Amino acid sequence: MKTTLVTVLLLSIQLLFAQEITGSWQGELDVPGMKLPLIFHIKKEGEKLISTLDSPKQGATNIPVSTTSYTADQLALELPALGIYYSGKVTNESINGTFKQGGMELPLILSKIKGDGLAPKLYRPQTPKAPFTYKTEEVTFINSTDKNTLAGTLSEPNNFNKKQPILIMITGSGKQNRDSALFGHKPFAVIADDFAKKGIATLRLDDRGIGGSSKGSNDETSFNYATDINAAVLFLKAIGFENIGLIGHSEGGMIAPIVASTNKDVKFLVLMAGPGQPINELLVQQNYLAGKLAGMSEEALQKSSQINRMIYDFIKNYKGSTFDSDFEKFINSSSEKLPDDVKKQVSNAWFRYFIAFNPDEYVSKLKIPVLAINGSLDFQVPAKENLEAIKKSLTKAKNKNFETYEFQGMNHLFQECTTGAMSEYVEIEQTISPKVLDKMSSWISARK
């Protein structure tokens, strides 16, 4: 009888704790360059606690938390897919804990939210809303090279002549949907809508493993993504489109020339903040500028650049077959210590291909019309160096039909901004400047 009583008592305590922890909890991470609000929603299903995460400034909601555990007054939340771990002590209506991701550990105090706990809606006035004045069609097709399925949206003006321009849209780094959704913005949806109203058709696609597109392999690289775009060109060609172009943003502006350099059905390119410099050089500069915007000291910036350059040079010049063990030896022989998750990123096939990539290898082969644009306040792909490098490569190709253009006062997303810092991406209501939309559409319309 005593054993039964103790068991019931313990169960009652656990239920009490579970009831107290359920609800929505909000805190703010102080990360370099910005304040990042986070909201955890915790609820009880049967005897189990389950949670989701919202990051309002990033436009991300209902991210599943893999593990939610609450013992006595200690809460632990784990999202291993994103490398996120949070643990904290619960006291009344707050949780005092530590947030870990990407080798960094930051204090994060969560406070209980009264009401529904929903993340505030972000105002994005340019996001198109149905009904549309043009045709949209959901399409799927197979990449015969890698055997994966791709899904997307074909936006076509009414009474469209298939000899008129159509562009395949190519997203930047990271898994993105067909709208290239980020921080509540949907830039590819905005571009497709604007183009369709001006007589230009588009095909925008979900990246591998996102939306309606099937997963790829664990060791895929930008070159694999180029086979997706090549498959899209073949798909459009097969259904009668004749004037096919590519429009790529950031890494998409790196992938577009790979495809165009070998597929003669690509008639023109638009490169939006596409890299022209060797990527290892670009990333050293990108990291330096990001740190500067975040307020790092010049001494810390130089130290960081030195470490990054050392790592990137090793990756770019590596010719062996046992990368992980050789990189471990290389790091151990230096005075630098890297967190395990950083080592994992470095050994990733995509990252290694990316670091070793030189856009000139492909851009210098292009004879077709090219428009390369960038914003003067872009710290991720700095305008001056990269537009100049693209111009140099196209000149080497003896390309007689290209234009480079730098938009003053715009960031990597082509928003009109103040500093170009990442913190502005979410704060600015504008998704993409109308000046950029007009420049691209007028240039494309001349490709008839």
C-alpha cells in the first residue's frame, strides 16, 4: 500500500509540473548584429510533452522540437536537425537557461506569454494575393540525372506566346521553397507576379526535400542542384517554350552559369547578387563585413579572417581521400580549436564544393546575354568586387551583350535599406525594390 501511495504521489507531482510548463514562452537572443525573438509552444498529449518553436523575425513558425523533457524544475528542448539545444531552470513564470547552436552558447530567459501566444504577423505589402490576372499551374517533373522529383509553379501571362521570355528561378543557399521565403518575405512570388503582369512567364521550384520536391542525397552539392535546373530547362523545352532564361539569386547566381555553359537552350541570364569572386575569398570578406556590422573589434575581425582563410585554403587545396581525419590532424596541428558542429559543417560535401568553387570557370564561357545586378550595401556578396569579377569573366568570354548594375542603398535581398545588416531584412516591410523589378523586366523584355 505504501508503494502504491508513493507511485501515485510521484505521478501527481509530474502531472503538476507538466501542467505548469505548458503554454507559450518567449525570450530574446542577443546575437551579433540583431535581437532575435524566439517563442516555444509547449503542450501535453497524453503523458507526453511536445513543443514547437517560432522565430518571428525569420518568418519561421511551428518548427517541431524533437525532444521536450521536464524533470523537477529543469526544462530541456532539443532540435538536433538545426543543432539547437536549450536547457533552463523554471522559476514561477520564467525560465533561466542557455541556448546552444553552431558552437555558440547564449543566455536565454523565457517568460510565459499570456493569451494565445501566437507570433505577431509580419506586414509584407508586396506579397501577391489571389485571384491573379494571369495563369498559374502546379507542375512536377523528374531530374533524370539524379532521379529526384521537382515541383513548382508555372506563372504565365494570358495569351502568352511561347516565343516570349520565360525564366526559371533559382534560389540561394539553404533549403528554400519556390517563393524563396525568408523573414516573412516571398521574393520569388513577388518577382513572378510582377513579371507575369508585364508579359514575362516564370517557373519557380521547391528545393530538394522542400514542399512538393523529393529529397536528394546526403552528399549533394551545388553541381547537383544545377542538374535540377537543367532538368527544368528540358521540361520547359518539351512543352513548347523556346525563349528560356535563368534568374538566380546568390548561390542561384552561381548555379545559373553552370547550366548555361553547357545547355544551349538557355538563351539569357539574370544574376541577382551572384558571386564573381572565388568563393573562398568571398566568404572571408563576407564574414569580415558581417562581424564589422555586428560591432566586432578590428583585432577580432582580423583574427577571425586569419582562421577562416586558413580553413578555406585547406579545403580548396585538399587532394586526398580521407578528408575528415586529415582535417582533424590539420586543426590539431594548429593552435585553433573548432566546435564539433563546425567541424561537421566543414566536412559536408556541399560546403567543400562551395569553398573550392570559382565562378570564372563557367562565367568566362558565356556568350549569351547576361544582366548582373547587386546592391551597394550587400555584405554577403559585396557589389564592387563581384560585379567587377563578373565583368572581367564575361570580357574574357568575348561576350558582347552583358550589363552589370549596382543599385545604390540596397542590401543582399535588394531592399532599400540603411546599413545592409541582416537585422534589417526582417524589419523592412519592402520585399524587393520596384526599381529592381523594373530594371530586370525591361531588360528581359528586350530579349524577344
